[in-house]
Amino acid sequence: MRNSSYKGVVAAAIAVALSATACTGQGPVENKPDKPAMFKPGSEISYQAYSKAYPATKVKDVPGPCSYESISRKDYSGQTLKIISHAVPVIGEPTQLHARQFEEITGAKVQVVNVPFGELHQKILTPLQAGQPAYDVMFYPSLWIGDMAPYLAPVPKKYLDTPGMKDVTKAYMDVATWDGKVVQYPVDGDRHYLKVRTDVLEDPKQQAAYKAATGRDLRTPRTWAEYQEVAAFFSGKDVDGDGKPNFGSAEVTKRDDLTFSAFISRAAPYVRHPDVKGGLFFDVDTMKPLINTPGFVRALEDMVKAKSTWAPGGANFGLGDEILSFGGGQSVMSYSWDDAFIQGQQPDGRIRNKIKAAELPGSEEVYNRTTKKWDKKPNQAPYFTWGWTSAVAKGARNQNMAFDYLCFFSNEANTALDLTIGRFGVNPYRNAHFSAEFWEQQGWDKDVAESYVETLSGMESSINRVFDLRVPGVNGYMSALADGVAAALAGQKSAQRALDDVAKEWDTITGQIGKDKVQSAYRHVVALEDN
């Protein structure tokens, strides 16, 4: 809880903000001198004053240019900041929360528009292309950088030199960079990895039953074939004695809700050959789509087989469904973003400290597109899957205020708290986040915390990793891929035919945008992968 003097200062700040609501924000930007700080260095920060639904976790305000103390010195009274973000809760809720805090401590008026995922791309890009940016600050998936980059203000050096920015991992600084300039402000780091319930997989009774049924030891799956076998064994069984059936796997399968990312996770070890460079989604030299080559087809065939292991309705699970299915204990295993794992580790979670993280399942063979043969060799391929990002429009009237908001959004105190709230969608992206001790302080068991940070940090050093497609028109490419995956899952097309149709659609999209333009952008992706 905040003390009474702090409440008084906040009340005064709110009054200033309210008095400015009549202002249109269309006049000249007024650069006001700093005002007295509302926080002392190292103040205790908690979200409890904003909602009792937030964890009672308290952290210290870390001194620096993005801290509560520093930002509260700014006087943005009479000015308006316009922000667009994803719908609540994923990234949309922290956007709103930090906007409210920014108003309280700077006197600015902050307008936040929350938009469903399917509308976000158009709502941001169309005004930018028309030369009339509707928003100063934008939150969006980082794989849209190929479309957004021409309209973004490079992050100024004074923000790049902040301690928090300097601690961003190399992979996520690379994700934020285009043509040698940092144009996206890192606020999240997303990876796909495996989550399992240890209370099930490490239960001696379950291990004995699995051994009797399969002849193999029950363990955390190391390949997609093993994942399927384990998931099938547990589907439909009440493994935790609550009188309800459990299911083997929760996956993101809804056609317009990130299905393409789930599919890429499954495809990664089949298509990312450690000895073959030059592109995963296209041949970078010819720009011929590779999406219908044998590795991708094998992955889609696997995904179709997995339907039998899903909970009722699992063929239409969006990300929120996957989060709740695993995080709530319904499913024994899952793979995708951090959110399901963090949800499972909530203080009131029924599977809290009964789970662990592991690398994505791999394969026993990998397709070599150079020799056009399968190479019999175990293969793992970590998947860095886009991640939310933020940026400031070149046309923003007050870029200092816009960047100060992002600086504040991502300061050490806010990020530490945001990381602990599963539905926020803010996941580790700084080296400091890979500290098991931090997670143990949140009540995590040591082995759970270590599995989590070791899995995530281990991906940073991989030389066989996969990144998303980051080219102009990426929404069209990924929409076509989602259509193909959905058609195969629905039994409307074979995996091969579905992906053949995707490849044809990709050729059409490339032709519409311009082969040279797409190829130039795609080289950025290849450079990330061929590290």
C-alpha cells in the first residue's frame, strides 16, 4: 500500500490531468521544465492500489532515467498521448495500467485504444501509409516490422543507453532492428517451448502404467512423436482425481488466432537443418516458397494426428483457451508462449509448482532441402516467435513524451511486476529476467524456476534457431498459412494439398508486393537464423 503523502501527490497529479482533458493536444508542443519528483529513489512499487486482483508482489523502483522517480519529474500537463494496443488482457491490460500511472505522475492525458488482433494491423498501418498517423505510440507483433519500419521513429540514443535497454538480450535487440537502426522499443520476448505437469509425468503410478502400456519410460517428451504418444496415453483420463477427464495436449488451433505460430513450432525441427543455410520459408536466392516441402508436410500430418489428444473444443482453441487449459490443469502438456506457464504458477493456481519447462520437442530426422533427402539425425530447433513490441510514429507530435511512456512502461519495476501476471503477455526479454532467484522470490520452487530460466536462456545461444517471417505483407502470408493448416485440421484437404495451395498463394502475394522488395526484407530474417 502507498503512504498518505504519496496518495496526496497522486491526487494532485490526477487533478492536473483532469483539468487538461479539454485540451485537444493540437497546439505547439510545450517543453516544460522538470517538476519535483513524486517518488524517492528506491521507492516500493506495487499494483495493489489499482486492483486487488493484482498480485501483492512488491519491488523496488530501480534508479535510472526510466524509473518512477525520474519520469515523475516530467511535466506533460496539457498534452495528449495517443496509443493503440491489443485488446485486453494480453498486452492491452498493461498498456492501460501504465497509461493510467503515466497520467498520474506526469499530468499528461493518455488515450488508449484497444483493438482485437484481427483488426490491429490495419488500424495501425492504414493511417501511417496515408501520412496521417492516428497514434503516437503503437503496440503490435514484432514480425510486422517489414510493414511498419518506414513509418517509425528510430529510438533515440539516450533511451538506447539506459541500463534496461542495454540488458535486452541480443536476440530481441536484433528483432527490434531494421537496416541497422533500432526502430522498435522492446517490451516483451516471446519464445515457444514445452510445458508439462510434473505431478503427472513424475507420478510413479502413472510411470508404471505408461511402461506397461507402451514398453517405454514416461518422461518429458524429446520428440514430436514422443509428445503424441504421451498425449494420447493421458487423454480422457482423470489424472488428478477431481472427477473430470484430463487431456494430453492444449494447442493454439483457431484459424485466426495465431495457429500459424503453433504450426511453425511443430515444423521447426523437421525443416531447420543445422547444415543448410539460406532460408526456412523461402529460398532466399529464388524466393520460391518452401512451405510445402516434406518437413512442413510432416509437421502438418503430425498436427492432424494430435486432434485425438485435445480437449472438447480443442480444434478451435485460441491462445486464451490454451493458457487456461494448461494453466488451469485440464491438459497435461502444452507448447506456445510463456503465458500458460505463468498462469499455472499464479499464487492460487491448482498446478502451481507442479509443472516444469523444457525445450520444444525435436525430431529423429530432418529434411535436407539441398539433397532433397531426410537425414537421420536428432534435431532441435528453438523458435523465437515474434513477441509484442512497441514503437513511436515518425509523425508523433511529441516524440519525447512518447518515448518517455515506453521507457516508463518497460522500467525495471514495472517489468518485474508484469512478468508475474500471466494474462499480461509480457515475457522475459532482458538478461536479468533469467534469474531463478527472482522467480523463487515469487514463491516458485527452485526446480520449477530453474527449468524455466534455463529453457529460455538456452535458446539465446542456439545456432539452429527459427525466427518468424518479417517481410512486407506478412499478414497475408501468415493468413494463407493459417487457412492451409485449418483446412487440413478440418479434414478438407490432405497436408500436402493444403500446403501446396499455401505455396501458390504465397507466390501470388510476393508478386503483388514485388519480389525484390520481399526478398530484400527476407534477407534480414535469414541473417537472424544463419547466426
